Amino acid sequence: MSNRKLHSWYWPVAIILALLLIAGTLLKGVFFPWKALSCNTVEEVAPVAQVAPAVVEPVAVVEPEVVIPSPYELTATVDPDRSVILDGYVPDQSAMDVIVAEAGSNYGPGNVTNNLQIIAGAPNNWADTAIASLRNIDPLSNGRVEMRDLSVNVFGDASSEDMRDSVQSSITGALMSPYNGSYSITAPAPVVVAPVVTAADTCQTDFNNLLANENVNFESAQAIIAQASYPLLDQMVAIAANCPNASISVEGHTDSQGDDTMNQNLSEQRAQAVLTYLSNNGVDVSRLSSAGYGETMPIGDNATADGRAMNRRIEFTVSAN
């Protein structure tokens, strides 16, 4: 066979075989996919490493820092209408309850405005001190208590100095150590009532002053006025004229020498002699009376001459009608 004939059929056959080979390969992938895939290289997958769980450290809980007010305060203000306003701090609910209850018992539960806040840090005996203060300012008008740390300041108006002193004493006595109190409580000055000086009082004073240095003298052991005493009696007449509506009692006294009865009678007679002199010189007799006390009311020592001279005397008692 010549080369020309060989080439004439070779290429068509080769092409047909190539096409059949390609078609077979395609059909093999369709009908036998596992064989088609077996030709591919499968990469091995490395096993997943087991990761140990992370250890979580517990987070510490930080408590918020308690800020203690400075100063630690509580105020109780009583209005003119007898309502009370509470402001400031208390350490706990129990303290608040007892303070509000005390205010309610003094001023009425409906008259209490409670603005208290619960904050820790109060000094010891805080509630007891507040209660004692509230209880004792009750008598005051416009009463106010200011507690600042360990100081208790009390303000208000008392109706008298006695009330002011009583409130201060009561609160001071109720304060527990180490609390201390200060007070600004007003009280009206005591009204000094000037004594009403009557004409009778004036006459009594004038008689006493006149007889402080002089006595009405009589004849010895008699009820006869010595003439030397007339000027003194005339001054007494003038004094009596200054209290025309007053009653005047003339009183006679003797020393202890002699008989008691005689001294009694002599004191009566001498008082009557003075009364007569006054009456005869213009003093209305209806205003006058006399009495004798003998030796029963000495003002000096009867053992001495000076003392006996003091006891022999005339006195005047003036009284308003």
C-alpha cells in the first residue's frame, strides 16, 4: 500500500477515535461518577485541635464608698401654726420612724413634714438626742432645733424667763455625752411693777423718818407732854395733813422699870395725850386712834439707860381707808 493511501484514511480514523475517547470519558463521568472523582487527589483534613476552656477569674465586686455628710445634720422647725418640719439625716429607717413618731405625738401626725434622708454615719445616740430636743422645745413659740454633729443648738421664744430657764435646763439634762447644747431663746424682760405709793405710805415714811432721831418726851412717870416736844408734834400735824384720808394710830410704849400694870396704863395715857394734841391742832379726830402696849414690845435693852430710853417711845401706824 502506498503512503498516499495510508494518509487518505488515517486522519479520519484518528479523528473518530479521538472523538470516541473524549465521549467515553464524558459518559464515564456521568454514569460512574465515583470513578471519575477517584482520579482527583483528596487532601487529608487535619483533626481539629481541642482547645481547653479559658479560666475566667471572678471579678471582685467593689462596694460603693459611703460618703458621710459633714457636718451630719438634723433640724426640726416648729411653725407658728404648730406644724413641724424635719430635715437632715438619720442613720436608718428605725431612727427615722421613732423621730417622726415623737414629732407626731407632740404636734399631731398630720402636722409633720418629713424630709429626712437615710445616710449612715450618725454620731451615737443620734435619734435619742433628737427626740429629747423635740420633746423639750414644745413650750416655745417658733421653736427650732439644729443638730450638727455633737452640737445641739436650740432657738425660740419663751413667754417668760422662767420658761426659758426651764427649757434650757430640761434639754441640758436630757443630752447624753458627748453632746453639748447652746441656746438662743428670747424671753421678755420681767415687768417690774412699781409699787403704788399712796398718801398713806408717804405719811408713814415721813413719821418714821421724823421719829428716827427724836422722841416725844413726857414729864417723868406722867402723861404730860414736855413743852420741848411741841415743835416735833407740830411737824406731825403737818405730816398728817398730807394724807387727809388715812387713819392714824398713835401707840405708846414704856421701859420695864416699875409695875407692869402701871406701865400699861401709862403707855395708854401718853398715846391718848398725843392724840389730843393732834386733834386740838387740826387733825380730824375721826381719823385718829390710840393704843398702849406698856413694856411688852421693847426695841432696846432695858438693862441699860440708852436701851430704856429707846423703849420709852411714841410710834405711828398709818393705814389707807
